[in-house]
Amino acid sequence: MTDPLAWLTDLEGVRSAYAGTRDGIDVMLRDRGLRRTTPELTAESLLRGAHASAVLEGSASTLEDVRDGRGDEIAADAVRLSASMLALAPLLKTAPLQAVARLHTVVASSALPADQLGRPRDAASADRLRGVAELLLSGTEAPALLVAAVAHADVATAAPFASHNGIVARALERLVLVSRGVDAKSLVVPEAGHLAQRAAYESNLRAYSDGGPRGVQAWALYGAEAFAAGAEASPLRG
């Protein structure tokens, strides 16, 4: 079977960018997290990620608001998802379509009728989701970080659900890092990396949506930088 990401991995700068970012994440998790990793640190990482993802989705809540339970509706939705999403990591390995549907069902449960939860908007959206599932089941030899970035961009640009597509896409990205062993305790905060580079995040998603190789390459190179920023936002950093 042809590796669906081989062409992208081999483009100029992509492999080296992801190797450098992965090395930085590995060093942080090994040197700073080995003896300090606790469930509380994971919970803090998830909370920071929920806040950042909510802001990218349009929330006006501050991190302090979210921490105190005073966040707006979008923030509350993101926090609710963060509380249960890691349990879906095993399912992502075997049934990614079900895992993505579950992400949407949880995050949109207060906003949509039951018959729209976890269900794509139309046939084209269903096709795009199947493509994401095929990627995740493909056995690609691409770096796991790159797989996560592409899955994120595919869902974000397809907008397959009636609401909360960005939050679902960013949650999926984090889950790929967990399920593929990059960050088993979910201590990197990729959502915060995207928020810190919001203009680049949004412009590179638009470039990816255009579908050309240059846009996809630009997103890939941006993604390596965003993951590095997400590592800097880890509670292991203080």
C-alpha cells in the first residue's frame, strides 16, 4: 500500500522540522517530566488546551475564568470535552471514525439536537471524515506529529459537523499524540501553540484548504513550529 504522507514527508524541510520538534518534546518529557508527572499536571495541560481551543473558536473567556468555572458557553463545551477525551485514545487506534464522532457528541451536546451529534453534515463531509480515518489506519511511516497535524487540518478545513469543528480538530490532534506515544500523559499543549501563533495558524489553515501542495507544505512546516510552542506551554515548564 502506498504511504499517503510519503510525498509530504519528503518535501524540503518537513522531515528535519519534525525531527527537531520531536527531539525537543522528548527531552522535555524525559528530563523534566519523568519524576514529576502526575494526574494533576495532565489535568492542567488539558485545561490550558481547552481554554486555548475555546478562544480560537470564538470564546472571550480568560484562562482564569475557565479555571474558576466562569467560562462562557464555548469554553464550557471545550472543558467538558477535555475531561473525557483521553479515554478515546485507544478507540482512535482501531475505530477513528467512532472516536471523532464521540468527540463531537461530547463537545456539542449542549448546543445541538441529538440527531446532529457526531453526524457529518452531508455526504461530502462523510467522505472527508472517512479520508481522515483511512489516514489514521494507514500505517504511514510519517512522523506521528505530522500525522496529527494533517488530521487536524483535514477536520478543521472540512468542517464536517454542524458546530464545534475547530475544537474537534484540535482535540483530535492531541489524541493522535497520545495514541501514537509521542505524549502519553498529554503534557504538551498544542492548542496553546496554535493560539500563540494565531495569525499563522489561521492563514496556514486557509492555505491548506486550497488543496495545493504548497499550501499543504506550508501547513506542515507551521505545524512543527506550533508543536514546539505547545511544548513550551506545558505545565512542566511551570
